[in-house]
Amino acid sequence: MDQLLDEDRLKRFSGTVWGYKQGEMVSLLIQIGDRLGLYKAMQDAGPLTAAGLADKTGLKERWLLEWLRGQAAARLLDSNDGEHFELSAEGAAVLSDEQGSLAFAAGAFSGGTPPDTVDKIIAAFSTGIGLSYEELGPNAAHRTERMLGPWTRQEFVPNIIPALAGVEDKLKNGATAADVGCGGGVALIAMACAYPDSTFHGYDPSAHAITRCQQKVDELGLENVVLHIAGGESLPTTPTYDFLITFDCIHDMTHPAEVIASIRKAVKPEGTWLIKDIRSHPDFKENLRNPFLAMFYGFSVSACMSSALSAPDGAGLGTLGFNPAVAREMVNAAGFNRFTEHDFNDPSNLYYEVQP
Ligand SMILES: C[S@@+](CC[C@H](N)C(=O)[O-])C[C@H]1O[C@@H](n2cnc3c(N)ncnc32)[C@H](O)[C@@H]1O
């Protein structure tokens, strides 16, 4: 090596890199805690020893002690002595309360990227061709749903739909709607339950996603949902829908312009299309203000851009690619005239209310 090393900078750089390794290990411990129901067992339980947690869960004390100390070291559990451990109210909101907390995040840790998928992503750097969500397998659909689900379940029907011009009344009175790129169907099912007089069509090219969606429809006995294993390119070519949504999926599509053109044909003249997509900026330097930007690029290489490049002529927008400027331009190019940006206090996404 010709360059002289600056020892302080070397230490800092090394610390940054090992910090990411530590993040990987803590992520694994979060996944274990989530899957074993440890956070749920600790919620509102006050300080617990490993023996106390073993009594509550039927799991082995020695394994629990190592997990508990690891969680305390990661500052996710409170402990002064390494023997008694407590999940704070904030900890419970982020790690345990999946149904009631907008801050719930533990679902995002359910399964990393399997080794064979990593091999395929590495190969994609040579071939240029990425993996579709179908090729990513059922676990990807499940993880996406658990990561994006809490916000959608808690905010979409109560707070977002009522803020859109005229949409709630139409849905209450019996409308036809579509969720394009519905994934596991959290938004679709929330709407179908809330508006029984309307019919909801879910489109997704991933059979894993549609299977998951169908299971929930069957469990709930919903009769107002129709599912299609098909992309947004296959929407009806005549005005059919009063309301369409695309949630966190335009940037994953190989041919987003084609899907947007299909949506333009499928929406009724007075209909509404609601887009939810990642909060990002055309300028990389602006995006650097996002403290989680590196994670978003990780999502992009492992899933979003990979999916968007899963055909040889894929557009490859990726996680940060459908920013407000791109959205406005593509939507206008397809012949939509009205474009309203909403924030809805969502830390990760922006919303665009679009009409012909
Ligand atoms: C990040 S997931 C979002 C799923 C769901 N909308 C949600 O919010 O949970 C992206 C979804 O887009 C789907 N997708 C990819 N290309 C598509 C296309 N051309 N048409 C419709 N959906 C597509 C993927 O299969 C995947 O289920």
C-alpha cells in the first residue's frame, strides 16, 4: 500500500464497518425475539430474569439469558445488572405491538436474504438481469407485508381515504376499485372489510403474494374481492375503476410507463388513482439527509431495483427512483391532468392523488 494510513481515520472507518456487522447480528436477535414471541412476553411484564422469561415462555433459560444480555447490550432492553431486563413502553411500541402501534418495526426483521438469493444477486451484477418478487419467494412477500402492513392497516382506511376528494363516499355507496401490485393484500383487505358494498380487484404478478392474499380473503369470508395473478399491464382497457391504488410498487416494475398507461385507460373519467411511493429526492445529496439512506439502497439492490430489472428492457427505477419529479412527469405523460402531493405524516413515503 503506497498511501500512509491515518490511524484515527482508520479506527473510525473500522468502527463504521464493524457497526454494520453488529447491526446484522442484532437484526438476527430481533428476528429471534419476534419469532419466539419474546417481546410480546416481556410487554408490560416489568423487570424479568432469564428464569422468569423461561417460566413465561417454556424456553431454555441459558439461551434466553444470552439473548437478553445481547438485547440489553444493543440498548433494546433496560438492564442495570445483566440479570433483570425490562422492555420499555417505547420498546413495546417498536418491537411488540404489531396491531396497535404505527412505530412497529420488528416485522421488517423476519428473515434476511437467503444465500441462494445472494448468489443470484451477485450474478445479476454481470448479467444485468435481476429477480422478480416471484423469484424472491414466499418469504419476501411475507416480510414486505409485515414491514409495510402496520402503517397501511392503521392509517389507510381511517385517515388517508377520507382525505381524498370524493373517494370515501363512492366506496361507501358501492364502487369498483383495484389495488395494483397488491402484494399480500393488506390495503386491499382493509378496504374490502371497510366497504362491503364495493368490489375490490387485486393484481400482482407474484403467485406467492396472491396466494397469501387469497388465504386471508378465505379466512375472513370476504365476497367482494377478486384476485388476479397478473401485472398492472393486464388491467381492463376500458374505464372500469372508480378508485385505484399502487402502494410501494411502481418503482419495482420492469415497465412502469406501460402500467401507468394501463391505469390511465382503466380509470373512470371521474376516478382517482392514489400512488404511495418512497419519500425520495432527485438529488442524491438531498437524499443523504435521510439517516436510513444506505438501508434503502440495500432494499433496492436486494429487491426493488432487482425486480425492476428482472426483464432485459426493465426500467430499473429502484427504491429511490420514483421521486415526486419523476412521478409527476410520468403521470402527466400518460394523460393525467390532476396531481396532488400528500404527506400524511408518513416518515418513509409520499402520496400522490392523481386524476384524469
Ligand atoms: C414492495 S411490494 C408492495 C406490495 C403491497 N402494495 C404493499 O404495500 O404491501 C411490490 C409488489 O409489486 C409487485 N409488482 C412488480 N411488478 C408489478 C407489475 N408490473 N404490476 C403489478 N405489480 C407488480 C410485486 O410482485 C410486489 O408484490
